[in-house]
Amino acid sequence: MVDAEIVAIGSELLLGGAADTNSLFLADELLKLGIEVRYKTVVGDLPKDIEAVLLHAFERARIVITTGGLGPTEDDLTRKVVARVTGRRLVLHNDALAAITHRLAARGRPVTAEQTTQALIPHRANILQNPVGIAPGFFLMRDDRGVMCLPGVPSEMRRMFSEGGGGCLEPLAGEALHGSMLRRRLRTFGLTESEVDSRLRDLYRAEPNVVLGLQAGEEGVDISITVRARHVDSAQSTMKRVERAVRDRMGHALYAVGSQTMEGVLALQLKARRLTVTVAESCTGGLVSQRLTSIPGSSSYFKRGYVVYSNKSKVEMLKISGTLLNEKGAVSREVVTAMAEAVRARGNTDLGVAVTGIAGPSGGTKEKPVGLVFWAVADKKQTLWLSQIFGGDREGIRRRASQAVLDMLRRYLSGKPVVE
Amino acid sequence: MVDAEIVAIGSELLLGGAADTNSLFLADELLKLGIEVRYKTVVGDLPKDIEAVLLHAFERARIVITTGGLGPTEDDLTRKVVARVTGRRLVLHNDALAAITHRLAARGRPVTAEQTTQALIPHRANILQNPVGIAPGFFLMRDDRGVMCLPGVPSEMRRMFSEGGGGCLEPLAGEALHGSMLRRRLRTFGLTESEVDSRLRDLYRAEPNVVLGLQAGEEGVDISITVRARHVDSAQSTMKRVERAVRDRMGHALYAVGSQTMEGVLALQLKARRLTVTVAESCTGGLVSQRLTSIPGSSSYFKRGYVVYSNKSKVEMLKISGTLLNEKGAVSREVVTAMAEAVRARGNTDLGVAVTGIAGPSGGTKEKPVGLVFWAVADKKQTLWLSQIFGGDREGIRRRASQAVLDMLRRYLSGKPVVE
């Protein structure tokens, strides 16, 4: 395995402001190339700090990838410092400047003097195009070490790495592949971390070259399987065996693999079966619709959504009976099933989905505490519903509720029991 | 200033899976106590790696805060390793166990053997309650160094720090407060990073003890002001002066301070003026409604939302004219203003807000490229609209569009010009 260090540059990452999601994407992508991220470092915008971190990174990692600091402003220092530590001079790169001019023109903006500084690139570096932003990235070698500089904006960084950056690293990855490591993430929903743990317990020590890890979050419990072996073939066969054992123990709770999301899985199911869905949501306030439409091509299965936040909107938009709302309350089995049936009919779709609950922090009672959520899926013949009390704060409860709704739809579409 | 190091524990943070947002919150909170985060480290679930990182942290930081690794499973190692490096034994803490039992019972679940391990705490450590989760945290001193162990789940970590953790650190912060550092974040929307940069250019070198930093993202450009001074008083007066200068240069583009969000600012405005709003969204698919309802108490200003994703839904739900849709296209000034006016009327609210655009990756044409978005705000008398071509990928375009819609509403409510 070749070692890599990811260096995130920017005081805002050190001192509050923006989360570093870039290193997650990069770690996954690098592993596919046989490169293991061993270190992650965050450094502020001081030139001498960046320089010290980069020099230290060259000592312990074969590949150093920086994110951030490629913008047009005074505290965007990556180009300068990388040029210095690699002993190159900065030169104005004409193609890079042309690309910057072109992209700004497409947005109807002129090129400012500051923006031209983004075309200053260390001499003989390999330019990486930025298809969705302005600043180009670059890759160069310093002795036998590779340095890649990517933008900090996640969408730009991802596209740049996928459409050029990754390819630059392949020669480095291949030549030093002593031994192999594979990693796979299996995603579950509906079981607690303790339940997943106890189902996997006998596997933890079964194979010495396999590590199982659990990560519980608002989207469920993810299981990571890491396999190390001398050769790729034996790593692959071990992975296959362990994955099968984990899948057996997880059953229908397993909903996705790798970086796939619940909404991504649902998109595939809905498209394959040519089914359409309408959503009615109260406590989640639009989150379920937003997640379903986050997938490209979602217009084939999602046509409309109703955010029925107030009781009055439930009556007016979905014709839920005011008497029912008064007698059972908006957060009830009766209302959620009526909502799912109503939106299916109003949207004229195959399925109706609904969710109602108490996201808090106020509004809870002893009978109906904060975190109590009901959700339902209706088709032409039947309406299924579930209910649970979720933990967490307001945003956490909303995220867990949205995941539960989507999971119910997934189980329904798979022909699997909705509850086990 | 007292130095702190934040150590995020968990292989999933190193190797793809979950982003570390905890350190951002902690950095902000610590600064309020006069504690500066100088280092951030991410380490996997191997005991010897965690031990090495903690020992190194004790060398260079007065306060070490860990997040993660407090769960009930085999790879939750924080309790064990911290006990070892601080030379304490682990003891079963009865109050902690009672709290765990109580919280599980509230969710209708029994306590498993694994979960009782979460009540094993280093001897004489100060327990930190977990009001929204199961595992308790703790704080203890090792010689003159403080160690605090918090859960990895962000909502749990935040509540635990705010309701107990922060207080434990105050004595450490106070006793060694040599010099003072203040930081403030001013958030802008509507200007590019280059534009913000050029407006601030003369301030960068004006004061030697002040550092200005810019961070561009999907929510706009954030400006951080960092002031260092010998005494708190002089730091505060410098901050006041610099903040005023920055505010003057940003004008109406400045929408929030610190960790406040656009939706948080809007909530205050709408509540103060007792106004209500209805939302119609196409390309954002529920995101605008979701953001407006993410604020506790949002039911006072938000009653309902329409996710009109298909043309048919625009006709059926909002009575937008089919002829207009055919002639002008769904992504047009005419349709977005009609949508805003229609939802205002249907929702019977003071204001109607609408957004329509091409989020991509497909669906763009030469005249209407991917990223083109129209949005509008309607009141009883007038309908204002704006349009822009946003960069980024599908999710980036949707997020930028939602921010633009909310910003237009903010400017409208402030009586400020919607466009400058």
C-alpha cells in the first residue's frame, strides 16, 4: 500500500466555519487506487504553518493532497507555498488563464486582476481542470513524492479529482503496491448499534486480517469491513466471504453499499419498477421531498410534494377531516394514514408517503413526547404505518424521521416485510 | 491564551464515512472561554494509535478534547485508552448506569450487557450527562492537563458540552489567560469572493494584530476577524472598530454574525413582524421549506409549502396557466412570479416565495443552461424577481438557489434594496 496524507488548508477549518467533507471523498477514491490515507491534518492560513505541515507530510507520506487555498484572495496561499517547498517558480499558465476567462464569461462576469493570480501555477506542474468552478488545480512530483493541490469547495474538488486528479496518481499507486487492502461499507437501518454489534460479535475475531467497524448516525448503523492481504486475489476472496457473512446477519436491514444513500437506492427501485410517489410531510418540513429530488432524473418518479405543516394546511391541501385531527391529534396513526392515502389520490401516483411527528424542542406531552413520529406508505390496496420515538435534537429527529420514511418505502418496494 | 487539541477518534473519520463537524462547534465554544484550538487530529480505532496521539497531545496542548469512541461496541475504545494514559482504573459509575437505564427505558428498550460498559468511567472523573443520547462523557485532570471525552454524535456532543463540559474548562481557561484573542464571523451573500476581497483590501494590513480571512461556500462568503491583544479590553475595542469597518464595506450583503444562519435570521424577522410565508419550489425540491422549518417555533410563520416539481403539478396545485408554461417555459420570469403570487393567495399568507430552475446535470439548453434559476417574492402589492446562473453540481446549485431565495426574502423584510 502507498501512504497518503490529506492536508486541509484554511483557518476556517481549524476555528469553526466549515466542515471538512473533502477528505472523506478522497479517502474512498484513493483506496480504490490502492492508496491508504494514514494522516489527516488541518492547518490555518499562515504561510509558515502550511510550509511546516507540508514538509512534515513529505517525510511520512508518499502522496500529499492539499485541499483549499486556491482562491483569488490574499489568504489563498497554497500555490505560493507549494511552489516554495517544491523548489519551483510560479509561472502564468496561459491555458489555465483562458479557462478562467471562459468560465467567468459564461456567468457574465469579467476577469479581475485577482482572479488572474489563479492561473499562476508552479513550473512544469500538471494542470487539473475545474469543470464547475474557476480555480484550476495541479499535480507535480517532488523527488519521488507526489503533490496534488485541489480546491476547497467540495463540488469542485470532487469533479476535479474524478476527471483528472485520480488519473495522475495511478502510476504512483501501481508501482509500490506491496500488499493489498480492501474496504467496503455496508449500510443498515432499523437496528441499534448494540443490536448490530451483537449480531456480528462472532465475526470480530474470526479472521485475523479482517477488521469490522461500526458507525452509528442519523442514517442508521454503517458497518465497515477492512481486509488486508499479501495479494489482491486473496483480499478479494476474503472480502467476499466476510461480506456474505455480514449480509446474512443483517438481513433486510441492509439498505446500501459504499457511498450509496437511501434516496439513491430508492431512485433505482422506483425507476426500475416505473412507479411514482407523492409525499406529504409535516414535521420534516420538506426534507423527504428534498432527499427524493436530490437524485438526477428524479422527475421520473417524483412529481410533487405537500408540506402540510399547520393543521389548517392538512385540512385545506389534503382534505384531512378536522374532526379526525381534533380527536386523534395531528401526530397519530389515523392522521398519517389519511395523509398518505390523500396524497396518493391527489398526486394520482402509484404510492403516497406521509410523515407527522413532534420535532421539538417544545410541543411534547407525556403521551406524545418530543421525538414521536408516525409515518406511512399507501398503495392502491393498503396503507402501512409505523411509529417510533427518535432521540436527538430537532434536526436529528427530522433527519432520522426522513430516513425512516424512506426506509419503509424501500422495504415496501423490495417486497420485504416493513417490520421484522 | 490556553491551547487545546481536538482529537476525533474513529476509523470512519479517517477513511470515508462521516464528516467531523464536531471540531467546528468546539472551536467556537472554546474560543468564547479564551481557549484556542491549535491542532486537530483524526485517528482510527487502533488502541496504540489512539494512545500515541493522546500522549503527543498532552505534550503540546493544555486541554485535550476527544470526540467519539464512547459507544457500547468493541471498537469504542476511548474509555479504556484514556484510563490507561491517565493512569486511572475504570470503575462502574452507578449514577451513570442509572441514567443509561432511564434513557433506554424512555425509548422502551432494555439495557444490554454491552450498554452497561458505557458506565465504566476512569476513577474520580467528572461525569458529563448526555441529555439526548445514551453514553455519558467525562472530564479529568492529568497533572496540569485537562482531558474531556465527548460522544461522536454531533447533537449529543453539543448538548453535553453546552450543559456541563464547557463549565469544567473555565477554571483552566481563566488561570492561564496571558493575552486575549477574539474572533468574529460576519456572513455575506450576493458578492463573489473577489468582490469581498477587493472591498476589504485596505483593511488587511491596517492593523498588525488583526487577521481577516475569507471563506467562500454555498451560503456565500464568510469573513472572519481575529484580534489578538494583551488585554481583553483592547481586544474588544479593536474588534469593535474593525467590525464596523467591515460592516461599512459590506452593506446589505451582510446577513448574519457568528454561527447564525440565513434561516435563523429570517425566523427572527418574520416573528418580529408577525408575517407569514408560503413557499412554492421546483428545482430545490423542498429544500427552502425544510430550511425555513428547521428553526424551532417556525410554525408561527410557516404554514405550508408546495413542491411543484412537474409542470402538471404547477398547473394542478397552483393553477399556473398551461399556455404560459408552454410559451415561456417553467424556468422563466413569468412562471416564477406567477408561482409566488399563486402560493401567497392559496396559503392566505402575507408573502409568497417561489423558485424554479435547472439543477442539472441534464436538462440545460444554450438559452437556459444548467444552473439557471429564477426566484421571486410576492406581497399584496408587488412581486419582485431575480435570476442567476449558479455554478457547482446539482446539490451545489440547489443549495445556492435556496440561499438566494432566502436572502431575497431577508432583504425584502429589512426594507433594503433587493438588488444593489
